[in-house]
Amino acid sequence: MAGIYNTKLYIGDNWQRTVVIRDPAGAPVDLTGCAAKWQVRAEPTAITPLIAMGTATGEITISGSTLTASLSGAVTRLLAPGTYVHDLEVTAGGIVTSYLAGCVVVIQDVSR
């Protein structure tokens, strides 16, 4: 079962999160050679993601058991304030595992 991970981001800000992926016993999972994707949607059944990041497109990097996801301010500027859902999937040897899931709260920035 995916761990619950809720986060916030401000519209127009660069956003970066680094997480260490661990197995149920708490040991780091070696993600070397794995592919990862992290998607944000208005709701779980929404057809189109609001944000789609991945190792294939360079927004996610992996080093050992550490995964770093980054978004530019140009990307976050396109979001509307609100609460959305997300999950992070890692594919290793054809096996897909959801490691994180939760809510993303998008906050309207004041400074422009």
C-alpha cells in the first residue's frame, strides 16, 4: 500500500521534493535502473493529468533509494488554486508499485 504524502505548492513557484523510498520494514529500496512517474489529477478518475512528471522526461531523478521530483515555476503557474490528488509509481522489471499517494494543495501566490 502506498504511503500517504500530502504536499503544498504555490502557483508560479519552483517546486521540488526529495523522498527516500523504503520497503514495509523501513529499509531503503534500491531504485537504480527503475522508471518513475508522478501524476497530479483533479480527481482519481480524471482522464487528463494536470501534472505528469517522469524519469523519461527528466522531471524525476533517481539516485539509489532517493527520488527527486522538480517542477518549474512556468509549470506551476498554469495550475488553478485547489486541492488535487497525486500518486508516485515506480516500475522495476515490468512490476509497477505505487509508493506515495495523497493530496496536493495548490495555493494562489500573493507576490506577482
